[in-house]
Amino acid sequence: AQKVTQAQTEISVVEKEDVTLDCVYETRDTTYYLFWYKQPPSGELVFLIRRNSFDEQNEISGRYSWNFQKSTSSFNFTITASQVVDSAVYFCALRVQGGSEKLVFGKGTKLTVNP
Amino acid sequence: DTGVSQNPRHKITKRGQNVTFRCDPISEHNRLYWYRQTLGQGPEFLTYFQNEAQLEKSRLLSDRFSAERPKGSFSTLEIQRTEQGDSAMYLCASSLKGVHPSGFQGMADTQYFGPGTRLTVL
């Protein structure tokens, strides 16, 4: 069975601070994908990034960066110089290869960026 | 491409009534998923279709729930005899399984979500 744990329920920062959202996953499969989605107050889940289990290269996209470490089963997400518009609930998700390829989500981390 | 759309966005109903939600996926996507999200939780998988075939259903999907995707395009999710515990956000997602007709793999298999239908059962 697969499981995703996001231990941080809520985080509050002041604008321009850096913030890291933690994600730990469990799976026995060797081929899998990890995702981050953003859910603003409007409710729609917005896709941010996908990584596969064979690619541990970290990725940077603007103010966003992701650190994937198979040794610790973690896929952490860092926002640099946070902005008020980053306020949302962020979900980490896992998908294994084959079958339905459904997403297994963590419970999410609510990020509030205060001006 | 237009994104995934869902209707209605909000539905308030009385316990015992039937409700139906619709999802229109991204046009070339052959897979369509339904998830349910309750307050403070991540989305949970309900069922999925590849083209018109419903290939997997979660144990969360009781016999009061039925989903269809008759022509492999839009999908409907019906809940019969609604209960207060059915109150949740119902999310639809679509993805492309396999190679895009253009040959570009791109972000195939990535699920893109609609805005959801928020159901409140009184």
C-alpha cells in the first residue's frame, strides 16, 4: 500500500520569508511518480510538478524548488521569498506505475503568507 | 486546450434526494478520475475510466454511487439517497495515457483537475 505523510498541518510566514513544506512517502514499488499540487481558496487543484522515481535531480522553477531524496523517501518543496499569493493548501501525492495509476494524497499543508 | 470543467460548482440538497454531477475532461484525454475531498483532508480516489470503460472502483464508492462515461468523453457521477456524510467536494481529473497523437509525450499521465463540485447535504 502507498502512503503520503505531510506532517505540517499549517504554516504561517511573513512575506519574503523562505518556507519548506515536507513530504514523506511510502511505497514498495520501484517505479513511481511524485507530485505537488496547490489548492487555493477557490478549490481547484493546480498541478505544480511531477518527478519519477529514477530521477533524483532537484528542480528549480522560479521561486519554487523541489528536493527529492529516495534515501529518506522525501520530496520536499521550498518557496523562496514567499508572497501573499502563495497562500494555499499544498498537497503532495504519489502514484505507482500500472493499474489505475490513481493519486494517493497527503492531508495537505495550509500555508498562510502574511503581508 | 480548455481545462477540465465541472458542473454544478455547488449543490445543496436534502437528505434522501438524488444528485448528479458532470465532468468534462480535457478533450484528448482518455482517462478520467473522480475523487472526493472532505474538510481538512486530501482528495481520495473514487473511480476511474479509460475511454468509456470503468476499470476500478474504490471501496469508498458505495452502491448508492454510480458513475458513467457513455461515449468516452464527459462523465457523470450520481449519488442516490444522499446522506449527510456525502457532503464533500467532488473532484474530477483527466489525463492522457499513452502517446499523444502528435507523438509528444510531454506531461502525459499527469492528472489535471477541475474546479470541483461542493455538495452539501442538509
